[in-house]
Amino acid sequence: MSTPLTETTISAEIGRLNQLRAAIERAVIGQSEVVEQLLITLLAGGHCLLEGAPGLGKTLLVRTLGQALALDFHRVQFTPDLMPSDIIGTEILEEDHGTGRRHFKFQPGPVFTHLLLADELNRTPPKTQAALLEAMQEHTVSYAGVTHPLPEPFFVLATQNPLEQAGTYPLPEAQLDRFLLHVRVDYPSEAQERNILTLTTGSHSERVTPVMSGDELLHLQRLVRDVPISDDLTLWITRLVRASRPQDSTLEPVRQWVRWGAGPRAGQALVLAAKARALLHGRLAATREDVRALAAPVMRHRLLLSFVAEAERRSADDVIAVLLEAVPYPDGK
């Protein structure tokens, strides 16, 4: 039975969430928006794709999160020679010393953890990338006809370098769709960068202590689903997603710039993310502000742009800006 969502409930949970955010931001400087979007992903029970140039602290961010949550944490460095069995596991031949019989035993891979850091996911070929598909969607791993459940909570937090860099493989659309949010990690400001240099080149290092357990996080995820969202807001999200598809859209920029629009999973992700953001900000219901703040990270990796968009140097974020401006809210305001 779910806990009734009241101002008292919200206040109690916000205190713990603020502790978690503060613990992360003490070690990761100048990425407060990225930290917020990462926490939204966790609260919504999804997976997160972090994209940014090397050296911006993506790996540090995920490692710090694992330490602050007191969860089992594995890191996999994706390389061109990595095989699927290096991720999900493999069978090994064992001998029973009592009977002398041999049998195969499944040896779990690093995916059997609470928090999996898939570092530089786009540096490995699609065959290995696809090894994560079942784990991300079903929270299980199937091997040799046997399905093995993954521990709960389970998150894949992947990092990727910009696709323009040499030695990268674009993630297939089916895999991108499994990520709740696609978060861009930008360069810090001058003041933040100076602070980074000061704090990371001395003898003192910031220690991260656990502030939340896995069971507490699962409780918060259940609470997120109890956050109300109005029928009008759900209808607006539905129209935003449908308007991103060229065959359904009346918007000329969408028809010109988009080859393939977002599917129903984008709408589900936007509803859950909006609810999670509302809870994170201490509100009792999701609002249009939540949807506007999260439309880009939810939808940018679910839009396949056309050659016209590439020629005109248009991005998925440009398309989303058009959608937010042109798709009217049901009440007409």
C-alpha cells in the first residue's frame, strides 16, 4: 500500500534528497543541473546517458553517486575489443570433486550490480552495446535458456563522448530509447573551473559518505508514481510527442527536419520525469514547468533528424523548442 502524498510526506523526503544532492555536489563542482537530472532519472527508475567531452567529470559524477547511495557499483570501460560475455557473464566448466562429474555454471558479469557505469559506451561495437538491452528493459539477463534476475534497484548510467570524435560507434535507436534522459555535460564557468583546479590539485580530497540506502531509494521511486498529474498536462505531453512525428505533425519545421519522431515511450518517460522533478522540488503535483524543463533531455535522443536538418545545422533541441512553442496547451493558455 502506497504512502499518501501530503506536504508532511514531501517535506520528509525532500530533506533526504537534499542531503543526497549536497553529497554529490561537494565532490562534483559546477554541474548542478546535470546532478538534478541524474537524480530525476534515479527517482523515476530509469537509465541515464551522459554526453560530453573528455575530462568534464562524467565518470566522477557516477562514481560519487554510487558512494552516496551505498549501492553495489561496477564500472565497465567499453573498448572496441569488449565482448558481450564481458558484460553479462558466461558459463564456466566446473568439476564436482566428490563425483568427478563436470557441469557448466553461470558466472555473472559486472551487469549484476545495483549501479552500472557503462563508461564510453559508444566506443564499443553495436554487438556489445546490444548486450545491455535486456538488462535495461527487463532487469534480467538470459543466458543458455535461463533467465537471471538483476538486483534491485538497478541503473545503467552510461557516458559517451560526442559522436564526432574518432573511434566511436553511434548507439542504435532501440538502445537510445531505453535511456530515460540524455543529459548534456557542458564546460564549467570560469569561476567553477578555477574552483575545480583549487580543490583537485591539493592534498585534501572530498570524502563521500553514504546518505541513502537502496531500500530508501525504492521507496522514493514508488512515491514518484503517486505524484498527481492533471489530465490536461497528460494530454499536452501526448500531443507534444505525436507532433514530433513528421507523418502526424502539422508543423513545417518538424516535417522538414525530422525523419523519425518519438514513440510512446517518450511520453511515458516525460510523465515520470515530470513527476520526479516535482517531488525533487517539493511540489505535490507535476506542472508545465517540469515538462518544459525535461522535454529536451527526454526527447533529444529519440528524434532522428533529416539530411535537411543536418545541412541547416539544426539539432534535436531546435525541434523540441519548436514543439514547446507551437503545440498549444489544452486550456488554450
